Amino acid sequence: MKKILILGGGFGGVATYKHLHKLIHPANVHDIQVELINKTNYFTFSPMLHEVATGSVEREHIVQPLREMLKCCGKDFHQALITKIDPKKKLVYTNKGNHSYDVLVVALGVEQSYFNTPGAEEYALALKWLPGAIAIRNRIINSFEQASEMHDIADSAAMDKFLNFVIVGGGPTGTELAGQLSDLLQNEMAKFYGDIPLNHTKIVLVHAGKRLIEQLSEPASKVALERLQKMGVQIILEETVTEVTKDFVKLSSGKSIPSNSVFWTAGTASSLQKILPPKVLNDRGMIGVSGTFQTGEFPEIFALGDSAFVTEDEFKYPPLAQAAVQASKVVAQNIIAHIHNQTPKKKRYLHKGDIIPIGNAYGIFERKSVRFTGFFAWVLRRIVFIQTMYGWENKMHVLFDWTVQTFSPRDTSEF
């Protein structure tokens, strides 16, 4: 029996497992065993983290236990931290023991990058994983509680630190967070914290690029910019954050913004340099793979998602969830081909489009030359997310959250 070991419980890892799992039951004709290792025991539907951070969706409704997702084969899941991979010995070392493999799938994703910005890792909150979304939600609420106790102070600058919310990064995540945060401040926070003048609150989005959401066309980026500005978000383009402290943010222009609420959505970094030999990685710390998602020297090692860099231009896959899911099917098919010494296949990535929600009841959809904005794009995004979520329980819970939010305010209690 050939042992296939999958590292990572994100979109790429889980989808690969599910494709391979279908080959095991009812008759394991390929004589394979599939195991999965992840540092947490749950899968996170990460595209909705910004909604958890702003109270639109409950945190437990976008996560699902991995053992539940693996169903009958939950015993083949291992919660552990991977410390080293030895391709020559075909061994994966973890903090809870070692695992051998015949075929290895690396789908470990990436970590948050702070670009060595002084104070950023210590004082900024990253919207990359579930704990970060929860921390951001608590920070927003706590900041209002702090400011509420200062409304009689003559020097309004003392209050500014708590009511200036700085978002670093104008990609999809930062843009979506800014829109949801604006809705939260103008509705629930304005209602429940009436002793704080709304004009004291400020959302500032800082982006190093020339335009927001650079994966979209220029017209779509302009629509996103105008929508956020209409919602009261201050946009600062072509500037970077050079320092973060517990009391302020310093920009490359020399300007300082008083704030204790810095939400970081910019940049990612590979964590593979710590666990894999340099010859397997490119200069960005990613695993270089061919169009079959295999490494050159070690064809039994496959990589996909944010962990992988496809070296063949016509078969490149972007670092998106939908790309990881598409790649997972190719990886599963090629693993079986590799086991039986057959020729692996390559498949071009098919981009299904981008949907960016910006606040309630507004979104931007774009696919090639097709683009539309407004309420229908926002509804389409919700339909797509419900379709792509795992587990009917999570789907029903999220639908319930969205429905309740339509008729009642978001929960503004701290966790």
C-alpha cells in the first residue's frame, strides 16, 4: 500500500484529500492510504474572515473540524506542527512524531509578511487566520469602550488614538475589511455609542500600490476607490507604513496617524525555508513545480496553492483559493499516475472571475471583459460562497447569520 501524506488543511490540502478519498471507497483499487497533517484541527473558510472581524458572521460558522471533514477516515488526521521535511529519507518531522511517505503533497500556504516594518509584528493585528479576525473584532469594540470614557476630555487628540482605524494593504482583503468596518461604525457603533460623535471616527487605508485591488482592471479599481471614499474611508496610495507603535503609525511621507488599531492585510511570506532544503525552493521560498505540480529532483513531492510556484508560464496558477481547488484535482490525478508509472497530465488554470464585496449590498464582479457592480454582484458573491463552503451545517449557519443581520444589529460584545 502506498502512503500519501498531505501537509496543510487549507483549500488545496483538503480538496486534494477529498479527490483521493473518492478513490479509496468503496474499493481501494489503487491500494493507497491518505493521511493529512495540519497545525490546527479545523479548516477555515478564509475569504470570510473580514466578516468575522466585523461581526457579520459568527466565528464558529466559518470553521469546520478536519476530522469531521475526513469523515470515515478521521483517524488519518494528525494535528501537529511540521518542523522538517527530508526528501531523501522521505520523512516528515513534527513536534509529535515523524511520518514516512511514498508521495508527499505540500499545501502549507503562507504566513503574514510585515516587510521588516519596525513594530508591525508586535502591535499590528493581521487578518490572515481566525485568531487575527477575533482579535480585530475585540480591538474595535474595546477601542470604542475606551473612547466612551473620554468624551468629556477637552483634548480630543486623546480620543483619536482609539477612533482611528488604520488598514494596511489595499488588496481584496484590505478593501473588503474597510467596507465592512465602515458599515459597522456608521450603524451599530453610531447607535450604541451615541456619546461618541461619529465625526471623531476615521478609517484610513494605506496602500503601497498605485491603485486598489491591482488584480482587477483599472476601471474596477476606480470603482472600488470611489465606493470606499463614498463610505467615508480615507485612501492613501503609493505610501508605505514605516513604523507601528502602540500609539501611532508612521508613513513613508513622514506623516504620523495616532492609532492603536492597525489592521495588517498586506504581503505574505513563505515558511518553507525553515523545513525544506534550499535546493527545492526558489528565491521566494516557494517550491518550484512543473505543470504537473511535481518537483524536478523529487517527482514524488507535489506542491500546490500558495506553497507552489509553477515554472511553466502557460500552466501558472495564481495564489487564490479557487486556483488551489482547481489544482487539487490535477494533483490527485497525477499522484495516481505517478504511483502506476503513467504519464502525468497538465491543465491550464481557468479563472472564474473575482467578486469583491465592499460594504453591505454592494460588490464588484469582473471576469475578463465582463464587469458589473452593485447589489447583484454582492448577491452573486454570497451565492458563490454558500456553494463553495464545506458542510451543509456551516452553509445554513452562515445563511442564518446573514438573514439575522438584515433585520437586527450585529453583536458588539467582546469575546
